[in-house]
Amino acid sequence: LLELNQQVTIDCELLCDLLMLRYLKLPNVEQLIGDTNILRNKYATDESSLCVKELCHSIKELPDLEARLDPDFGRKLLQIDHYQLNNVLYCVDTNFCDFSCVRGVVTTLTKQISNHCFEGSNLNFIICPLVEEVGFMSFYGCRFLRVFNSRRLKIIQQKAFATCINLSFIDLSNVQFVGSGAFSFCLNLVSLKMNKIKSLPDFCFFSCHSLMQITCRLIEDVHQRCFYNCKQTPNMTAKRPLANQLDNFKMQKEEKFQEILADSFEERKSLNKMIK
């Protein structure tokens, strides 16, 4: 919550790096300057001024909804393009669907999830077996999202899953590209397998405090700030050490990035068993 009772003017661009900021209490703000789109996924209290509330979502109490899967959804989607049952939306494609009041999504033919598609929604899970690409900020701020289910996922754009603080289950085994900040503030990620990835960008796992193990068999390049602000240095399993880059992998408190040769290091095998 950002509460500024005396502020009359706000430069919105000063808030762009506050990834965890969700709520605003700005009762006396009369002027907003800069890129006001930054506020569109924030929530404003009733006490906030009119110009703030016009840009932000209103804060409302959400009912406790139980989501249960329909075992017959495959047959039904052969006859209709979408329907909703037990707080789960079933759809052939995600275009033109309203996700504001559902806890789960099952989409059967979608191959690409568009930019901002689910941003700020209250989804618990999404089952999307054909999805190959997740767009820019597609799931940004989905703080209840726990499961993303697609084994065909290949491309993850910038900030696609940023601030999905409960994301725990996602298959990255076929991913070939990850954008900057894609998993920043994903606090529940522990162990990941990215067997086809060759490069990891800056801030990819920014503040992923639970991340312990990453398997990247083909990795060639890990940017210096990939794991910036992580509380611990993740162990990486790879086929070979990265040439002339070890000096770049320093975490806070000068912790060294560890490059591990796969399959022969018994201590890491024990760690894998503990994680599993």
C-alpha cells in the first residue's frame, strides 16, 4: 500500500519499478503526470481522489470461490466455443473472454497468450496444452496463480509471470527464450528444468528467494544480474562450464554463482532428492 496524504501531484513513472505495489491511497492527488498506464493494474481506495480512481481498479472484497474441473469439457468444447462452470472458464481460445470472475481457465486450441491477457486477474490455474508463447506481462500481478500447465511452452516474453508470488508448477523443459524480468518476484519457485534454453537475461529471476536448483543443459550465457536480489545463490546444472564468465556471477553479499557439472556431483544429486 502506498499512502500519501499530502501529495497533490504524482509522477507515475516513479512507480514503475515498484513491482509489488498493488494498492494506492492518494486522497489529495489532483494531477498525474508521466505514463499513467502504469496505474492501470493498481487498486485505489475509496478515499483516493477521483483522478486516481478513474485510472485504477476499485478495491472490493472477492468471494471465496471453489474451482472444480469439468471432466466432460472436451466434448462440450466441440459444440460451443466457451462456457463457464464451477468458477472455471472453458474456451477454445482466450480472445474476447472475461476472466475477472473465474478461478481457473482451460483453453484447448490457444497457441499464444497475448500481451496483458490475464494481468492482475485472480486465477489459481490455467490449463493450456497447446500454448507455445506467453506475451508481455500476460500474467503480471496474478498473485493467486499456482499452476501453469503447458508442455509446449517455448517463448516467454518480458515480465510475463512477474509478481506471480504463488506460482509453483510450470513446465519450462521446452522453453528456448525468456525475456527480462519474466519470473521476477516469483517467490515460490524452487526447482526448474530448462533443458533447451541457451541464454538467461538480466533480472529473469529477480527476487526469487526460494529458488534453489536450475537445470540448463545447453546454457551458454547467463547475464550478470539474472539472479539479482535472490536471498540464496541457486545451483545450476549444465553440461559444461561457461567460458570466462564466472566473475560476472556475484550475488548480494558477494556470494559466488556456482556452475555444476551434471550427473557426476554427488552432493547435488542429494540436493535434487531433497527438492523432489
